[in-house]
Amino acid sequence: MNIIDQIIFNYSNNKSLYIGEKVTMSEHMIQTAMLAEKTNCSSNLVCSSLLHDYGHFILENPDHLVAKDKDGKHEDVGYSYLEKYFIKDVLGPIKYHVKAKKYLAREKKYYELLSEASKVSLKLQGGVMSNEEAKKFERNKFFENSIKLRKFDEIAKKSDLKIKSINDYKNLLISKLI
Ligand SMILES: [Fe+2]
């Protein structure tokens, strides 16, 4: 199976719930992409948003990891897997979206907005970022897009939304292959 068919197969068949939330992992990622589209983000960022949690399809059941107090590093797992197929501008925000969460959570207001599940995973991900690390992250080429992605990520958990099909993104996915 080629990578595009593999992705479409996974989104269509994986019904696991997004950790601690009411939507499936696939619905969550599609909603994230829809938010990027709605705010007129670049097609690269729409594609990053669509694929940002792909690592969860590869990892062992994320609920089990959380139960064992483990962080599966899904951002790195997804990045390493997708790196063989997609362009760098799509991959960057995928790799850094957890860093963006750690960065944003420095603000008390943002931290309080996080869902309970998100607060639990933040802890497993090493907690809030230090000021030194934050300064370094601000210089990262993918800083802005990673922050945008992470903001969409946090709100893409609505269970009553009409969402697109993964097939609607087939051409976009094809256009971002190496
Ligand atoms: Fe996510």
C-alpha cells in the first residue's frame, strides 16, 4: 500500500478515542486541519495540522501509556515516520507542536484553558518550558507555525461538529510528498 492509501486507510479505520476526549483521533486531526483552513493558513500548515498526531497511530495505545505514566513522544514517532514521505515544511510543526504546548503553558491563562487530559499529558511531557528554552524555541524556523498548530490542536475536540472526510484531503496530501 502506498503512503497516501495507508494514511486514508488509517483515518478511515482507526476508531480509538483521542486520549481522554470525546472525539476519535482521526476526527481530532481533521478538525485541527479544518481550523487551519478556516483561518487561511498555508496549505503546508493545513497538512501539518492534519497529520500532527499521526504518531499515535504508530505507538501502542496512548491511553495505556498515560495509565503507565509514560509519554510516548508521539511527535517524534510521527515525525520520524512521515519524514520519509513529506516535505520539511509540513514536518516541522508536527515535530514541535508539543514544544509549543510547553511554551504556551508558561502563561497561566493558557494553562487554565487546557483540558484535564491535556494537563495530564503536559506533565508527562516534562511540564512547562523554562525561560531559557523558550528563548531558544522562539528562534526556531517553525516556531510560529508550531504555535498556531498547537492552538488549533487544543480546541479541535468538538463532538458535535460536521467534519470533512480524509478523502477530501487526498490531493493536499499528494501535493506535499517529497
Ligand atoms: Fe493533537
